Amino acid sequence: MKSNAGFVGFDGTENKRTVLAVDAVKKAAGIGGDLNVLLRQPHGRAKSILSKFIRICDVKAYVSDDADGAKWEKAGFSVQGGYDDFFEDSDFIMVGTPGDQETPYVEAGLAAGCTVSLMGGADRKDILTALQEKGFEISDGLEADFKREFFFGLENYEAFSKAKPKVIQCTSCNTTGICRASLAARPLGLKMILGNIDRRHGDPHTVVRASPSAVSIGKGVGHQGTDAGTVFEEVTYSIRASKIPTTVPHTSFLEFVFDGDVTPADFVQSLAETREVVVMPYKDEGGKKHEWTSEIVEAFLSGFERPISPEIFELLVSDTIIPVKLGDYTILQTVMMVEQMSIAVPNHVESYLLSVGYPAEKVHGTVDEALSCVHGVWPDSLST
């Protein structure tokens, strides 16, 4: 089995983690092929990351603009080809550009016969409209791909395998967290999830011009719950997303509504049994409290060695679950932590495996083992 994977926006927040994760999983799964990256103008971060990628996994570099090729070569890098060559030499494309910049890469990838995987922030409706306005031929099957549910491999990998889509949109960081929690809650009679997500204004490397004490209150429901609803159609979601100046990780304050009697202990057990979900005790056996999100993140990541650096691919859920009884329903108030830069990466990798026809019965175990993804109760009851 062989498949060349190409990455647009290779040095972006999530893609620079996805590249190395795909490399690790390709090796574990015995899949051959190159890792290709598309370069724009050389700048410090891009040059640094490209050097690292070449050293670790021998990526092949291509330039978007031929005029930049000489600049990269002057900086000491070997350039394999240009824009069209990148797509011709790739079988799978992971597009990790900022929002509203995906369309030309989707067009070029599809024209070259690639499977194109999008991150959660892309707007497929706008991309489809733009392609139609440009006269790009859209078959019925391709149009269905643009309108398909979001890809969350832990739930719908097999269904996507049967559909064989050419365009895949993965769930975003917070949607991934909501979906994993939904997967854990569904067997207990989940009916609805509502609440608020506190997310930071920008990525860590972005200069954010915001008052350090100001919160931007989300107007209406955010896309996160709506997107999760395409995966779990039987669940109702009403989730606001507010922006705060800085938070690591994103923190979700969500209420899970169940039909019948469900205890916090029931939910903790189900969460701990769900792949890529870790329950964090509020107080450990030594009596130490884990009440600050930053301390929880530090406590967790310091114990694991990841392919690129300590990453948190898991959804972290505090066991401080508050139960409320309302007639025939039980409401469990929860706090979940999403490490924005990493949590969606396993799903990105599964979209690559989907494109090569990797067996559904092997995919989750292969990804979790290759990336050292764990689930259970921190710190002593964790497994891949």
C-alpha cells in the first residue's frame, strides 16, 4: 500500500502536528509514499519547521510560486517542483490554511485526482459555490461529498469508507471534544447537550489585540454543536462559543441531559472507556487538588512523549460532575478541556487512512498506538 500525502499550510497550528502524526501512523500501518509540503514565501517559522520535518521524516518541498524557489534554495533547501507538481505528486491533500483561503487548493487537488481533507474551520458551502461559479465540474457524487456530515472517525469511519468521498471535512478542535463526549454519553441515554465554550481569541503565535479582562460573548449557538449534530443526529445541541483573551486549553462548560437516572459515576466510567478521553480527578490519592486548567494540562502532558513534542490528543474531563434531577431527566454539569492545537490531529490522520482504504476494524487501534493516545482515569488507569 502506498499513498503520497501533501500538506498545504504545513507550518500552521494543527498541520505542523498532523504531518508528524501521519508519518508515525504511516510507518505503523506499513504504508509507503512521500510526505509533501507546499511552501510559500520563506520566513523564520516555516524554515525552522521545514528543517525539522526534513530531519525527522524526510518531507519533500514544493513551492507555490516559482519565484520563491530560488529564495528557498538560497536558504539551503531542496525544492522538488512547483505548484502543479505538488498536487500531481500527491494522492491525499490536507488543507490547513486560514479560513476563506481553501478554495484554490481544493480545486487544484480535485483536478489532480487527490482526496482532499479539510479542517473544521472551512466552509464547504462557500467552497462549493466558488467552484461552481468558476465552472469547475461538480458531479453528483462530489456535490454529495460537500454536503456530507462532518468526519469524526471514531463514529463514522466505516460509513465514510463505504462512501469513498473525494472531499472530507474533519471536525474542529472543540467539535471533536463534543463528539468524543457524545460518544461516551450516548449509551447512557443522552438527549441533549447545552452550555458554553470558552475559547481563546487567537492561536498562541497570533498577536491578539484584546483587553486582558474582556470576554467576547458568543451570539447564539456556535458551529461546534451544530457540526456535532451532523454526526450524532439523535442528539440536540445548543452550545454557545465565547472568546476570552487567553486560555490553554479551551474549556467547555456543558450540561448533558439524559433520559432517566444517570449518576456522575456512570458517566465517569463511560468517559474513561471511550477512546482518546481521559478523566482528571479533582483530588488525587495524595490529596493534591487539580482545580486549575493550566495545572491539569501540565500534569497530564509532562508524563507522555509524543511524536513531535508533548501533545495532548485527548479530551480531558474533570470528575467534578454536578448532577441535577429534572422530572424524568438527569442533567450532568461538566467541565471539559480541549487542547486546541492537538486534539483534532488523530482525526486528521484517520482521514488519510480513509483515503487509502485502511480497514475500519484496525484504524482506531493503529492510530492510538502510533500516537500513544490514551484513555481512562489519570494517572494510574490509562491505556491505549
